[in-house]
Amino acid sequence: MLLYMSQSQEATPSPLHSVSVAGVVVREDGRLLAIRRADNGTWELPGGVLELDETPEAGVAREVLEETGIHVEVDELTGVYKNTTRGIVALVFRCKPSGGTERTSAESTAVSWLTPDEVSERMAEVYAIRLLDALDSNGPHVRSHDGKQLIPVGSQLMPDVSIPGDA
């Protein structure tokens, strides 16, 4: 799903942002579902690009099932995360497992149920925060990162722009 479109010189639309979805799947014992990605070996939430014809909730359920073999019930949006380097806006939802059996896929080399401490040990901060935010009842959270580290709340990446009519 494209949020914004711009016109290049050839009049071919190009996306400025893409939207991804991810699921924080929480078991009754408090363990969290995570995958080790096949493309780069990092531990992350199951998720991926939201298709044009699906709702965010349907996209989360599809991605979690595709990557882990686990069916989920989607509960609520827990955070919105922007990767300022790659132009990806991720919508993260807390989910409950509702069936299925853990398995790897073409996109995952391992599927594991982690404790919150294991999440902090295995995942980069910019991805671990998504799981930890989902456990916090003060959400949804809105955060930005550059792919390696979180950008402090209130930081401006662009210069101030005055809007005509603003006082």
C-alpha cells in the first residue's frame, strides 16, 4: 500500500513510503513469537508488506501465518514505527495465537517463543522496542528509527517549514 505518490520526469509514479504490518503474538505464559529472518539472520517480529487489497488486520494474520505457521486473532494496534532510511512505516498489532504449529518458511530460518528478556538479548533495539511497547498498556506508541537506532521523540529531521496562514 502506498501512502504518497510523486511524479518523476517520466510521469511514472514512485512510492515515497511503503506500509508493513507485524504481529506481536503473546502466548498465555507471556512468551512472544519471533522469527530469525532468512535474508539477514536477525531476530524480528513476523510481518511484511501490506497488500493493496487487504486490511491491516488481515495483513498481520496472513504474514504471521506465512512466516510461522501460527494462526492469530488480532487484538489491537500497539505502535506505528517509521524507518527513516528505508521509507517504511510499520503498523504493529498485539495478537493472540489461535492455532497452528510453529514452522519455518522461505522467509524464516527459526521460529521461537521468547521471554521479554530474551527479546532484548536477541533483537536490535529498533525491533525489540516493538514487542516491549506491545506489552505496555499506554499505547499505541509512535516511534522513528534509522534502521540502527531509535530517533529521540521530538527530533526533527527536516528544517522548520512555515505554512502560509499559520500564526
